Amino acid sequence: MTTNNGMLDVTIVPAVNQPDWIIPSSLILSVDEFQQQVSKYDWQQQDLAVFNLLLQDQAPDKMIVLEGNTTDHRFALQTAGDLRQLQARISEVKDVETPEQFSGANIEGREEYFDKNDVSSYLYQTVMIDDEIYLVPDLDQIAYHLIDSDS
């Protein structure tokens, strides 16, 4: 996460059946209106893999394009609801235990394990800001599984 005088510029992304996601605002390349659930998204002549933060029968309303380690590792998040910009003081961001319903602590060989329905397979850290719990996703892990396992 990028810092600016001890502050983090982050975006809160709504997610279903898990804490809302918190991602560095600097990684967001585009936020587009999009009402259809898809697994690929055409963005600036690049076919991006999509990670859906909604239930299968839930209508999305936006597509968030994220920068990757390489242009090939860019991907999109599909969600519904308002994104919130937040500038948080680093000292206000507290690491917390992942709530039990999301922890997946009983999974053997977690490094190789990936299931988009299991939060623990792409969870980097759970944090608390102003008494709200957020999920910090492992974006590299998601990109790897969306893109590299697809090719």
C-alpha cells in the first residue's frame, strides 16, 4: 500500500459473504459501469480475467480493473455497491484475527490451495480501521490463479 506522510490511500470495495476488500487506490486503473456477470472483460483491447465478489445470482453494477505485476497479470473485480475512498493513518490500521467463519484454518497445504468461494485461499491479512474489519486480498495470488492457471 502506498503511503503519503504516514497515510494510506485505499479504496474499500464491497464484497458479499466476506469483509469488504481494502486495496491500494493506486492499483485501480478503471472503474466501469457493468451489469452482467462475466468471466472475461474486454478493457482497452485486453481480455482480462474477472474475479467476482458477488453471489452467482446477484446483479453486478461495476467492473474494477486492477494493475498487475505485469500487463498480462491485470485483472478485473466485479462487484455491486459504492466504492469508498479512504485515507487512513498507518497507526490506525490494526492487524486482526480473521473472523472464524472466514479463516479456513483447517486447510492442508494452503499455498497450493485456491477456491474463490473460500476467503482464506486469497486472504493476505485482515485489518481493522475505525472498528470496521476489512480483507486485504492477496492480489498476486488471485492474478496467478486467474491468469496463469487459465493459460
